Amino acid sequence: MAATKKSSTSWLLLTGLVFHLVYIGTVFDCYFTSPVVHGMQSFGLDTAEARRLVLVVGDGLRADLLFALNAFSFIPSAPEVVAPHLRSVVESKGAFGVSHTHVPTESRPGHVALIGGMYEDVSAVTKGWKTNPVDFDSVFNRSSHTFSFGSPDILPMFGKGATPGKVDMWCYNEEEEDFTKDATALDVWVLQQLRALFHNATQDVELDHQLRQEKTVFFLHLLGLDTTGHSYRPHSKEYMMNIQVVDEIVRQTEELFAEYFRDEETAFVFTADHGMSRIGNHGDGDPDNTRTPLVMWGKGVRGPLPDSTPSSHDEYSQSWGLTQFLRRDVEQADIAALMATLIGVEWPVNSVGVLPDVDPTRPGYLDFKEGEATHARAALLNARVILEHYRVKHEEKGHSLFYEPYPPLADSDSNIPGNSEVLRIEQLIEQGHFHQARSKSVQLINIALEGLRYLQTYDRMLIRAIVSAAYLGWIAFGATSILLPQDELNFSGSLIIDLTSLSLLFVSWGLFALQRSPWTFYLYICFPMYFWQQALQRTLKGLRKYAKDGNMYLSTVLSVLLRGGLVVAALQCMVAGYTHRSIWSAGFVIMGTAWPLFFWPRDVWSRHSRLLLAWSSACLLTAIFPLLSVDKQESLPAILSGGVLMLGAGIAGVIFVPVLNDGEKKRFSMVIIVQCLLILASMIVTLSSALNLRAKLGLPLLNQVSGWIIFSVASIFPFTGYAHAVRNPLGRILAFFLAFSACFVILSISVEGLFYCAFSATLLLWIEVEAALRRTSTTENVPDMTAYRPQADDLRIAVFFLFFVQVAFFGTGNVASISSFYLEPVYRLVPVFNPFLMAVLLIFKIVAPYIILATSFYLLNARLHLPPMSLFLVALTLTDVMTVTFFFNVTDTGSWLEIGQTISFFCISSLLLVWTAGTVAIGEKLMADTLTSPVGKGKVQ
């Protein structure tokens, strides 16, 4: 019987983990499917405004810090104008505005939008940005030849994805991307390579001919600002000086082209792929990440225009001192359309950009040689490009049952969507009604874009229905599995329920096959079918059993409903905590004061007064951290204070943790001493490394090697046979706490170490509090730990556990963003750009509190005489109240901050659950042999 129960629990746990992992994909299938389609006809103007184009991308440059007057006034001797050349361009010969990027604000999606004219779906960030080629069309691919200079992380994407031989690349070595060194050298290198190219062309007739061809693109990728922003943050003196270097590079580049070509046939575009947040990160929808500068000048580009009425400026640009000039904002994908139009190449076939010049009511960026006629033709071309995109998607979706095309494009007289409107616009152009043709083109472009969105979201209602049924089914399945286990019900399946479930499953698969739905739909539908089939069978049997036994009382039902309502309210508060950090602090205050005051029995007060005081103090202390500012600066005193507190915990452990005998006492003391020495060494190395990095001396090799040795030894030591021989559960937890302490010191920027100590102390005290409240914890007659009998308090304990799961992740980080983790501490180990290794270190830092949580949770189950995974299964069932809320809160409209946050919330909520399940299982493994000894039953001292 025990084996059957264990097998049932394992199956429930495995099913839940697979389900939650698989269903993370539903948010992308529902809201963010890939826009890439194939088989489209290409279009382009037959005239060019410029012979060649120069695209300069200042990677990670914010619009406000480039344009604003006195943007760095807090820095002594900072100039009023940080980029004088680009400002003179804006004021005398060019057009400017803000380019609005989309999430994720990373280098790959940003450059794809700039050069390919389309926005990759949000999940495309997982494709990486170092070697993965862009698998769709781009302006580079349509050019006669592209010469590109810059980062090995960006250029190969477009070089490998283009027609062979069309894109030439000059890249520096990856090792040069050192975050601890002056990153402006990377930008200067780009200028030197461009200068060398022109010098070589003076001696190479073939190269000279290639350079002078029409429809040529020169791409200068300047990575310095991104590297500097990560290292020193965007409001630093280093970032300011890097902007000055970029401005000078632009000036010298313009001079080089003027000297070499001497024809004034060059168009210049200066922009950025994304911005930079205050803490030196990007990736989410923070406005500082999504607002980038755009400056265009040269052949085919209009000059500055006076500001419009009403003003084109808002509060954001009031401090720039440019309010007398028109600010013309664009979406980032619009820039690809501008570049293709300037040099007269065919537009990238996947482009969804809208040429700013198509709108007759507002000035654009271009100055067409043939005036209004070219304006009108360009507007029609823009409409045809997007209509072609719609046509291919329309044909793909035509296989759906009961398919309804987008009504405004459902032509009655043509099989080609929008064809009649295109013919009318062509007639207007032939008749010379250019203004009216542009107006009609704008209308058609908007309709086509809305049609694309209609087709992109065509399956949304179906996916939402499947997701709702699946998550609610999981809650029902989990609840019935815990409350109504099979063995108690003498379980036998209902033939009607089984046949109905199988019939619905096969019917759904048949419909998906007819509609040519993605393969993921077949997988998604399996879960709700199985969950509801199991839940209904258990529920019917359970109702019969309770009705037969006469246990159905109104008071019981009301009590269950009341507790359920409180649980749902608590979980919704956690949902709100993702955007309001103070809620986590309020939760600790309630747990530390209100809960003991109103819900603890009075005899617990009298018998455990010191425990009550310690619990309240720990909760109130931990409550401080979510209230602290998320914009942290490196604080060595805070880092070292955390280290001292960790050392104190180790010394206290040696004194107070009981052991079996003198031999084990000696072994335990030696383990703690070694770990304390590692913590002390990590403090010394971190202090030295931080001071060297602050002084811009780079990371000494000795420090880097020492840091890695300490990090590795501290992480591995508690898993060695010598350390693992510590059989006291508190001693084992302390060993893991100290192991991660050394790593925490190295990877901390401020108060993370102090939070780690407070959080761990709160968890250990939680074990004692729950043991004191559970009366069975005082008896010597230990019940069968393989049989789980749910108690009323188990719901509350599960909610507390979920609260700790969230706080472990968000305790010192910004809950509004998954890009809120600081990179500065990582430079103490990895000074050269290595995204994989850096991500591993950041994840390792996240792991530490979860190991302590997992081991503590295992000990809590043991102290309450419960099967190891029982309380976690309760929590696993409850958590989807949060997950469903986050799923329906996901949006693909509104500001990119809102869009990025809603995606982050759902993914974090789902992944935390999967991750926690893994750590709880690891906790069981790590603590499995500690509770067999008599001392293992001891309390937290």
C-alpha cells in the first residue's frame, strides 16, 4: 500500500512539473507567434535618392543622454552638449526624432528590426545573439554590397544569413569585449578599419570599383556604449566620455566619405538598437530601454524643420533645447523602410515598417528628387509590401474550419486581398492626385497592419479556452488527488467518463489536423482532457463515499469555502506583489505580528515566548529588504557586513548545534571552520577586486583565479563525503548556508548577503513555529510518514511556502523586471563578455536561497511527521491561481513596459514553480540521511 501511495505521489508531481513546463509555451502561441512567413513577392522603388548609405549604430545609447543639454550636470566639468557634431547635424542639416524599440530590448531583436524591418517574436531572444544567423530578409541582403565593421556578436548574424559574398565583415576578437577595460577602444577600432578600407581602395582598382557601386551599405556597429553602460551605468562619467567618442567617430566618418567619394551622394543614419536602464541593464520594456535616438542627414534627407502646431515635443524632450525643431518619432522597424527607399533597393519581404513619409499630414525624413510623385509611389509601395505579408498569412489560415478573413480585406472581385484598393491608388497617381493617393495608402497600410494582427491572433480564443480548462483542471486534479486518494475510494474508473474524454481528445486532434494547427496544439489539449477525466472520477466516488458515511455538513462546507477564499486572496496579493514590492514587506509584517497575535493559541504564547520574539524579529527584519531601492550602487560596507554576519552564523553553529559524539563534533567543527575560512577569503578577494575595478585597473589575474578557486571549492565542499557525514539536520543546513555564503559575497553588489542571512534565519524559525503549533510534534509516537492526512493548517503552510518561494527570488531584486540583476559583481569572475557564463553565475546566485528553502522545507515536513512531498503538492495545486491570473493579464498592446512585464510575470511564475519542485526534490536528497539519528529530531537552537 505504501508503495502505491508513493507511486501515486510521484506521478502527480511528475505530471504537474511536465504540465507547467510545457504550458509556458502557450503564452507565446497565444500572444507572440513568429511573424516570419515565406513565399512572398518583393517590391521596391525604381529610383534611388542616394548612391550609398552609412548606418551607424551606437549600441545601448539612450536618446535623452545624447540630445539633452547638461545631461551629465552631476559630473564635474561635464560639457553642456555631450555630442556637439550630432547636435550640429540636427540644428543645421538633418532630421531627428526618437526611435521606439520593442521588447525584448536586446541586440539581436533590435538589429533585426533596424535592418530587417520586422519584429521577431518575443521568444526569439532565446536564439541568442552570438552566432545564430538571421533567417529572413534584410536591407543588407538587398544591397549591391554591404561593408560591415564591429562586434563579432552582431555582424555574423547578417553575414551568414545573407546571399553568399554580399556582406563583408571586419570583427575584433571576442576577448576584446572586456567589461573591466576602456570600451571606447572597440569603437575606435571600427573607425580604424574603415579608414584602412578606404586607404586600401586607393591602391586596389577592383575594391575601388566595388566601393563606388550604387546601392552600397556601410554598417558601423559601435559596441562601446553598451559595454560601458553595463560596467559603469549610463549616468557615469565613462558613459558620457563614450558618447563623446562616438560623436567624434561619426564626425570623422563623415569626413572620410566626403574625402574619398567627393560626390555628396551619401546618406547617413545614426541610431541605436536599444537604450540602457539606470542600473546598466536592458531587455525589458523600461522606457529608458525602448527610446533610442534617430538622426538622419545627407543625400535624400530633408533638413531641419520648425516645430509643428501642436508641438511635436513632450515632457521627455523639453530639456533637450531642440524644441524649435520638429521631432519626428518612428517605430524601430520603420528605419529599414527608410534605408531601403533611400538607396532604391527592394524592401525586405518580411518588413512591417511604415515609411514616415507616407503620411501627407506630417513631414517625414526624406527629400525626394521627384517630389510628390515619388512620395505617392513610395506610399503605395509600402502598402503593397504589407499587403503581400497579409496575403501569405491569409492563405495559410485559409485551411482553418469556418475561416473568416479580415472583413475590410475580403475583396469580392479579386482573390488578392486589397487588390481593388491598390488599383484605385494607382489610378489616383496616374491622374496626378498625389496627396489623395498618399491618404488612401495610409488607410490601406493601417488596414493591412490590422489584418496582420487579426491573423496573428486568430487562434487566441481557442488557446485561451484550452489554457483555462487545463489550469482549472490541474487545480481540480491536484485537489482531488490529495483529498480523495485512489486507495481510499476503492477506485474504479467510470466507463462513460473515460469514453467521453477519449472522444473529445480525438475530435480535437481531428479538428487540429483539418486546420493544420501547430503540433503544440495536439500536446496542449491532452492535459485538460486527462486532468478533468481524473478529477471527475475521483469527485464522483468521493461524493458517494461522503454521502454514504453521512459526513456532509453545512458547517464543513462553509469552513472550506472560507479558507479557500482567504487562500485565493493571499495568492492574489502575491500577484500584486510582482508590481508593488511593499506587499512582500506587508506579508512579513502580517506573518510576524498579526498572525501570532490573532491566531496562535494562548498556551503557545506562554510556553514559547522566546520563539515568538525571535520569529517576530526575524520577520520584521526581513521585511526591510523589499522596501529598499532597487537602484543599488556597489557598497563594500554592506557586502562585508553580510560576510561578517555569515561568519557569526558559522561560529554560533559550532557552539550551539548538538552532535552525537566527540568524533562527530570534531568533524562538524572542522567543516564549519573550513567554510568560515572560505568566507573570509572571499571577503578579502572581493574587496581587492572591487577596488581594482573601481580604479579601472582591470581585474588582476590573481584575483580572478583566486575568486574562481574559492567559488568552486565553497560550492563543492558541502557535497564531499567529509562534509556530508554531518548527520544533524541543522548542521547539514548550516553547512549548505555557509557554502553559498562565500559565493554570495563574491556575487553581491550591496545588501544581498544581509538578506540571505535574514531569510535563512526566518526559515529555520518557521520550522520551530510550525512544530510548536502542530500538537503532534510533541508526541513520541510518530505516525506512518507515508500516509498524508490533510489538516486545516496545511493550506496556510502551503501559502507560506509559496510566499517564501516568491521572496527568495524577489527579496532584493526588482520584481518589475527579469533584467534587474546587476552585472557588476559578475565582472569579479568574468571580465570578458561571455553571456552564457554570466547567466550561469546570476542563476547560481538565485539558487542559494532556494537550497536553504528546500532543505528547511524537508525538515519542516519531518518535524510535522508528514511525507516529504506532501505539503509541496498542496502548494503545487494552489499556485495556479496565480499562474492563471498572470496568463490572462498578458497583453500585446499598450506600452512596451506593460507588455514586457506581463510576459515576465507569467514566465517567472511558471518557472519558479518548476524550479522549486526541482530544489525541493534536491532538498529531500540532500537531507535524506540526517533524520535517522536521535539528534536529528532535535530543535533549532
